[in-house]
Amino acid sequence: MTQSPPEFWTQAAQQFQQSMTEGWSKALQSIQNMDLGQAGANFPSVGKKAPEINFSQEKLQALQQQYMQDALALFSQGMTAPDTKGDKRFAHDSWAANPVAAYSAAVYMLNARTMMGLADAVDADAKTRSRIRFAIEQWMAAAAPSNFMAFNAEAQKKAIETKGESIAKGVQNLLNDIKQGHVSMTDESLFEVGKNVATTEGAVVFENELFQLIEYKPLTAKVYEKPFLMVPPCINKFYILDLQPENSLVRYAVEQGHRTFVVSWRNPDASLAAKTWDNYIEDAVIKAIGVTQEVTGAKTINALGFCVGGTMLTTALAVLAARGEKPVDSATLLTTLLDFTDTGILDVFIDEAFVQYREKEMGKGGLMKGQDLASTFSFLRPNDLVWNYVVGNYLKGETPPPFDLLYWNSDSTNLPGPYYAWYLRNTYLENNLIKPGKATVCGEKIDFGKMDLPFYIYGSREDHIVPIGGSYASTQVLPGKKRFVMGASGHIAGVINPPAKKKRSHWIRADGKLPKSQDEWLKGATEHPGSWWTDWSQWLKTQAGKQIPAPKTYGKGKHKAIEAAPGSYVKARA
């Protein structure tokens, strides 16, 4: 006998509620059985099995009640398409036009919210909660219905409209990405280093096995007497500072009248697999400072370090201070960690077991592959930097638009294993650099308190790699005069923000006070529209000395031009 509609919906609702209850129980079990050693994408398990996980019963009860309420409300809509436009993955009209697709997206969004709520309800220490939350973020990002052709209404619509051409193009894109070893974030065929990125005119005036030193051609009749050296991070190519003329920090510095030099790191291969942190400080950073002095004849220089380059530059200055030497008159630190107390999401990966694993694996020799590092950083923002491109490239058969910054982001570099292992233990794990005398580098006890020079310290407000609190913490561990500026946006976009674009904002505290926390500093800061570059330029000019005639040739004495910028080291692929 056929059921009447009321009886059918009553029974269906009961079955739905039962399935939701079962799903809730499974969600709790999945978290309680979670292996935290697998929390990090591309980071190996180190056998860190989660201890017994308990939940705050108060939070759990409230969350379960809200979950059942939202689930029943969703079910009661029947075949009416739920509103999913609060998530950009489901914002296209195709989702709303397909009730089944919209419903699957709405159920996913409900489950994702609930799973994240369960992570927050875990009764454990902050690090365990962070690891659980990170693992669930990865899980939920990968499980989104938008990632699958069977559920992605937008990709299905495009396949129909193109008569299958989008599917064929997606397969072609997938095969190409498998061949190149990473997901394409931009059309890499449109860029070439030295042709349309890294194009500021200059010449390599020194090289050794670790780096090339590039001197740039002056663009002004006079230059400041103190030359300017940039130290980029060695985990990336230097040309993030010299993408294209309109957004090149290198070109901007040259236009302001600074005789500018940049360290271009060699992409390590097996011949550099035994290089250490000490090698990079002594034979690269300190060497680059010395060669810059020799080429220009200047007694002292100004320097800039970006990200890990800033950590290395400051470490080198501390080594030189311990030797009674002061070749650098001022330093700029861009999104740099010196105090590793606040490392943001990267802290989920670091513990004694993980560091020991890396030390055993490559502490005596080996390479940390650039692609592994690049993938890990991408998975810190999986929806934006991974699955967004999986959907666009493969399901919709799209070619990502040309974007110089994303081309650079895909141009990965290796790291020597001993360098990497030392860095992990002495910074992220033990935070030794800020402990006077704790870390020994190049035979010298590191003590930041022995340095006597002004610092310009910049941090990005939405930085997920060097949190703004971590950038600000440098103001508390460095002596002498300091100026702190905060910019909008993230780790790269906040830094590469030329004034001509008139984008974003920056914050400055007029009274120059540097209280203990960044939150306190911000209360007294004023927002200024546009780039922080102009403020930094004015500050650097006060450190640069008088102006002298610009040189007519590259190099000097034994340091002659070897090849045109950007040199050969930057072109080596990992």
C-alpha cells in the first residue's frame, strides 16, 4: 500500500535524523582516532599518535544541538535550492540552478562548520587543538563537492556548453602538470626569467658556490655614498624583489638613488647537500657584505633582509658584532622572524620528534626538495592555493591567467639538509637566536644585544607565514633605534606593493613608541592609504649619507662583471 505524503515525510525525517546522529558519532570517533603525525600535508608522520581526546561537554552539547537544528532545517527545505553563495566555491549561478548540487554543497558546508566546531571543542592544549584543526581543514578542503566532476554543477554546465572540450582540455592540463611536477597556478609558458621577469639592468660582479652578487645600473646621475645590499630568502628565487618594472622593489631602490646590490642564491644540487647554516652566514651573507664594500669602496653599507633572508642577515650582523665589526649602518627587515614564539600555523608541524626525524634524515647531508617546501606552503591555504587550481585546471579545463607573482611562487628551490635541520631546531623548536649566548654561529656566541644600528621593521597584517605578532616581536629583541610599520595584505602581496598602484594601506605610530605587544602598538597607530615604500624610502635616505657621482661601470678591481643580470644561478630549476 502506498504511503501518504505526510507519512512519507515523517518517516523520511526520522531516517534523516538517525543518519545525522550516526554521522555525528562518526565525526567524534574520527577526531578521537586522529593520527596527528599526518596533520601536515607533505610532512611525514613521525609516529605522533594523538593521546586520548576529550571534549568540552558544554561546547559539545551546544554544537550538537545547533547541528541537529541546522540539519533538520536544511532537510525541511525539500528540493528548494539552499543558499550557498556565502562560499565562493559555490557562488556560480550553476549551483543555485541545480537543487541537487546546491543541496550537496549546503550539507557539506554544514558538516564543515560542525567539524571545525568539534576541533574547537577539544579539551586539550593549544597545540593539540591547532593540529586537529589543521588536519580537519585539510580534510574538509579536499572533500568539498566542488572538487569532483560528479558534483560540480559549474564544471558540468561548462562541459555541456563546450560539447566536452573543457573535459579534454582538463585532461591535457592534468597531464602537463603531472609532467612538470606541480599544479599550475598561472600560465608559466608566458614568463621567462631575464625576459619579462627579473629585468632590471645590471651585472653579476661576484660568485661562489652559494650565490651570485648582482650590481644594478644606476638610474640617477648621483647615488648615495652608502651602497644598499638586499638579502632575499634562500628558500625562493631573488626576483620576487624584481618581478617587472612597475612592481620591482629593486628598481624602486635604484630610482631613489641607491647603488643597489642583490644576493642571487644558487639552487642547491647534490654538490651542496652538506652545506650548513654557518656556511650560508659566513660564505654568503657576510661575504656579500664584504664584496659590496670592496666594489664600492664604502666603509659601511645599508642592508635589507626579506623573510628568512632577514633572519640570516640579522644573524650575520650578530656574528660580526661578536667579532667587533660593524660594516652595516642600518638594516631593514621585511616579514622576518627573529623571535619564534609566534610562528602561526607552521607551529603545528614542529615538535621534538619531527625535528629529530629531519636531523636523522638529512642533518648530515641531503636536500630538502623545493617542491616539497612549495607544496607545504600552498597547503597552508588549501582552498586558495591548491583546490582552486585543481577545479579550474582539470574540471573546467581553464588555463590560469598570467600572474608574475604566481610564476615566481612555482619556481621552487632546494635547501641543503644540514642548513634546514639546524634552522628547524634553533629557531622554530628552541627559539635560540633570541637567547644571548645560546646559539653558536660561525664560532661566535649570538647576542642581538651587542648590535648597535637602527632597524626598519615591516610586517604584513594578514601574513600566514610570518604572523604580524611575530614580525613585531623583533622590536622587543633588537637594541637601538627601531621603526615599525604594518602593511595590509599577506606575506608577499603586502611587501610587493609599489606606490604607483595606490593600493592597500599601511599603519605608522607617530610617537614612535614600541610597547610589548603588537595589539598595544596598533592602538596608537594611524592608517595611511597606499604603499609603505614611500615611508621606508624616506627613512633609508636618512641612513645613506651624502650623494656622489654614479659609477659608470660595474664592479671594481678583481670584482669585474661576469655576466649580465639576472645571472645564471637564478635560472636553475629545482
